[in-house]
Amino acid sequence: MIQKLYFRSVFTVLVFLLGAGNGFSSIVQGASHAGLRYSHSDQGRDTLNRKAEKWTAAELWTQSVSQNLKLVNNAIVLEDNLLIENDAAALGSIRSEAWDTLARGVVIRKYLNLTVLPDQNAWISMLIYPMVPAEPMSGGKLEFRVNGNKPIVYELKHFWTSVPVPVSYLKKGKNQIEVRVHNPDEKFRIPMALSSVVKTIIGQPTSYTGNSERSNDQGKTWTYAGTSANIAEYPIRLKIQASDKRGWLQTPVINLADKGAGDLMYLPVKMESAGMKPDTLNAGGSGWQTRIRTGNTHLPEAGEWTDWRNFNGTLLPVDLNHRFVQLEFSFGSNTAGKSPQIRGLGLESRWRSVSSKDKIVISEVRNYPLIRSSFHFVHENPALPELQDFRRQFKLDQVVEGAKTEWEKIKLLRAWTAASWDWFLPNSEFDDLLSWDAQKILSGPLAKGNLSKKGGNCLHYAIVFAQACQSFGIPARIVNTNYAIWGGHELVEVWSRDYGKWIMADPNFDSMFYDKKTGIPLNILELHDLFLQTYYPDGEVIDRDQWSFEDRDRRANRIDPDKLPIAMEVGGKAFSGKINQDYVWWKVTMNKENSGYSGGYGFYNTAEVRWVPRSNWLSQKLPLPVTHGRTHWGWDGYYAWTDPQTPETPEHRYYVRRASDMYGRLCSVDFSVQYLNEGRIKINMATETPGFSHFSLVVNGIQITEKGNSAFVNLVEGNNTIEIKSVDALGNAGVVSGLKISYLGVN
């Protein structure tokens, strides 16, 4: 019921490589290396070997990495969600001057520039909070007027609006959007992005030059939003169905020759030719570009690859022994906004085996294929001095004393964080929260009147816990989630070497979830999938404009939490007030006393998922969200999850559509072996290990340290055992990759 996104790539392979004059024959049993679907191979000892492969668009999409593209009706096309905004970088301040009021007689307006027009649909996305009436879904209405056209009356149902705008109302260039209350007794609060915050973030004067204005006399006279010393921008955005960006797709590495023993040991070959047949539509006139790179190792990360180079035609320029290739397709929209389509790819290759008379038997392989992501995620180096100062200052080694495993360390650090202070929401008395530094959070930031108070809300628990983990070389990142209108939560995902996967941990409430059957802790996307299965069965699409308390309780009342396939692991150290004393916070309606509380700080709260796109907050201070978690996630830098049941949020820019883009494999080694001659092999290695220091190899009991991507080994006659681990800057070793290989000498 819970889909496992990761597994340990451990399998046994029996391979006999028998030298016989001009080539090799092989018998392979076992699992294959992750890669493109193998279709056909015709190999012979003294003949020219041929191979043909073919992939549908869906297969390419699943196995490739890409940006600004999506899969629709078995074709890969350009994304057509374009966000136009200029407030996201500085939105979120809790200072009083960062808030405006929309009431009777007041009109606000925003100018937004369009370089392209929408193909079909457009929406106004605006962050706004009701005051009278006091809640969304209580009848409060707004009027939006676009470029002087007929007003659009919109009832506020979520703090982020999704106001449909007729395409005919919009024009290229400068567009004017006016907003006012619909009924005279209504009142709303609007957060604003301040120019002073932008200056703090980017270190130079703001580009805010009056794109947002307000009028106190029904639009007769206008002034800039904010003040003359601190110009502000309203969080009014346009999301249009169009694209003005190029998309690109990179295929996984393609092996042009034989599969290799256990998809691991690659014998010498001479490449003769290779050609591709892309299945495309409307590719002409779009600036279509194809690039190629080739290499001698199984991954570019393992070294010995060419740079990307432009490629025209169908015959691939394969050099001698460059048996591995990778293709990249990039394109923009055609005239009339039509997207080209990638509907499949075919590839054919020819090669000859290189003669050898050696005999080799591989009896066991343990490998962890690298999972490549479409997004660049930067992890913090655990050896960073600021992290190690934090570890010493707060005596974290004493916190984890007695832990026998890394997993025990994680739970002890989670409990320590949860017990460090009582939760509170920073308010306008405090400065904007621009620092993501655990030492400052625990030291108590100064506020007006010399008020000092350590800690903060769930974000601050997440930052402290994540950096505590990082100080021990445990990778950690922050994810924000939410369901229902009123709130959400800041959680942490840690990479567990013990389980070989990303796992959700909540340091605010000292808890996490696990699968009842397997006992394996779960990550946030696994919880999101279970949320959909439980509360939105049969493929029902989430409509957040219907996130009422009544709808929440109606769905929850159909479910018996005791029958769910997950359980919660609780450490018992949460210091968070009355709301979670019984630690059943993940049930939607906890009890009569808290029946109005959405309780979904956990499994129920994973309807919307957004990752903060990096975790090196100490070595790279900015950009980061302003006062993150105090307003409804208006920053546009998040990686927001979307799937067929979870539509794109109109206020955001970057969307994650494949689990592999966020759930890669860390602290492990993906390796291959090149057979050279007379028992000599070359091991090519790749890893994604934050703070990587070196590879540690043990060859027949002898320790070898290798800082590069390859190591040469001379096999002894008989049995050989090779173990490989990645090691970080603190000396933490990852899981063991390796193989057992018998060298039987020359026939």
C-alpha cells in the first residue's frame, strides 16, 4: 500500500566470461542496472554486433531529467504555466509597515508586464486575508478590474485567490489590475513586499518603482504603495497558460554496445556506428537543438566524458571505445504558441568485441545506481566551521552519547530540538527572519525594547534540527506542507544511511511515521500518496477552494485512523503547549476541546508539498524566503509537488512532477568495471555525498583511499573481494558497494 521509492540494490549475479579467440560469450542471471529499456541485441564472436532500442515518450519521461517540460497524452511538451510577479523575493515581512488595508473607498492597483499572451486561460493570484468577515468561505467578495474591462466579482475561499481572467482582457506590455471590496462593510489585510527587505536580500537598491499604487478616494488620486522611503509591492500576480522559456530533456546514459556482465563489467569494444531516430512533431522553427556527449565510463560523474557538443543529423559521432552516450533535446514554442512534441526515440548501434582469452567469474554484486535529478540541490558541507561551532557550543555530542546507530542519533537530536523551547509565533515586535542559523535561533534574537526570546515557530525547530543533523554529517532538508486554509507545517527530511532513503522527521512534535508492516519510516511524498488514497480516493482532484472545516471533517469521519497502514513513532519530548499533549495530532478531529483544529501537522497535512531548494543556509545566506511560515508561502523559489490529483498552485513557479527529482540516493557508490587485460581492471565510481572527501576501497583486505573517480586493481588468480564506500569530510562512511570476482587466468 505504501509505495517504496527506494530499495537496496543488492543482488547476486552469476556470470561466466569465456574468452574464445575473437570475443566473449556470457550467461547472466540477476537484476539489471537501472537504465533505458533494452529491446534487442544480436551478438556474435566474429561478426559485427548490432543493437536496436526504442522508447516511448512515457519511458523517456520517466527515465530522463528535464526542465520546463511535462508529459501530456504520451508526448513530452513545454510547460504552459507562466508566472508573472515581482513581489516574491521580499514578501513575508511581519513588520507593521508591511501590511495594508483594503476597505470601503480604497482601491489598489498593480501593473504587470506580459511579453506573451496566454493561449487559453489566465488567473489572478493574490495573497489577501479577510478581516470582516473574519474568515474565507464566509461570503467576503472582491472586485478585480483588468485594463478597464468589466469587473470580475470573486468570493474569497482561500488566502491565495485564483481569479479566472478572460484572455481578451489582457494585452502584451503593461497590464493594469485594480482591486476593491465588493460590499461596503467588508475589510481585508494585504501583506506587502518592502523595498527595504529587497535591499537587504540582494544588497542593492530595489527595482520597485511604483508598480503598486493605492487610492483612498475611489481612484481619483493615487500614491505609491508603502512610503516614499520604503516603496512596497502588492502580492498580485498573473498566472497564464503560455510559455516563454525553453525546455530541455536529457536522456539517461545509453550503452551503445553489449549490456555488460551484470550490467557492471564492460569489456573492450570497438564502436563502428550509431544512429538515432527521434519521433518528434512540430520541431521546425522552434529553435530546436540537439546536443550529445560521449564517454568511456557508465556515468559522466565517473569521468572520461566529452563536453556537450551540438549535433545535427542522425548518425552519432561516436569515437573509439566511447560506448556510452547521452542526448539532450531543447526547444521553445513555435509560432502561435504551439509546443513541439517528443513522442519517442529510436537508436541503433554496431560494434565489434575486442579479443581476449581471460576467464572471469562474478559471483556477487552490490551496487547503488545514481538517481539523477532535474533540479540542482546544494547540500551543506558537514565540516563547515559554523556547523561544528554549533555542535560544540550546544554540546551535541553529549546529546547523542550512547547512540549505537546513526538512526538513534537522529531520534536523539529530534528529541533535543523538540524540548529546547516552547513554540511561539514571531510577530511585528521582532525583526524579519532573514537568518536561517540555529545558533542565532537558540541564542534568542533581539527584538524591539531589548526583548530577547529564543526559538520560534515550526520553521525554527526545523532549522535547528536540520543543522544539528548536518553537524554530524547527516544530510537534512526542509519541506513545508499544508492542508486546510489556516495553516501548515515545516518539516525535515533526513537522509538515513541505515534505511537508505529520505525520511520525514518532525522536530516540533518529536515524531515521525512508519509503515506498520515493514517498520520502515516514511518520507513526505509517501505520506502525500497515502493522503490521496485515504481522503481523495478514486482519483479525485484536490480543489483547495473547498478546504472548509466541514469538508475536512466529512472526509475524516469516514476514516478509522487505527486501520490506516501507518503508525506514528513518538519520542515524547515535544514542548509545544496544550495542542498536542496526547500526541494524536495527526488525527483530523482530535477531541471535542480541539474539534476546530485541523490537526493535520503530519500525514493529513501533506496535501501540498514544497521543498526549500537547498540546505546550505549557512554557507550561502541568501536568497531565502522572508519570515518563512508566517504568511502563506509566497516565495517563488520552492520546488512544489504536482501530480494528477494535486494541481499546480497558481502562486508558484517551479513544479516537481517525478519522485526521482527529489528522492535521489545519497552517501552510496554507483560503480562499474572496465576490463583492461591480464587481470587488470579499472573501477569507475560516482557518488552524491554531501561534503564528499574520498572513496574508501578494500581490495582483498587491503585498504585503498582514492580521491578521484577511478581506481586500478590487479586481480589475483582465484577469488577477489572488492568493497567500496564514499566517505565525507567528517569521516562518515556510506553503505558498502562492491563485488566478488574470480580471476581464472588466461585460457
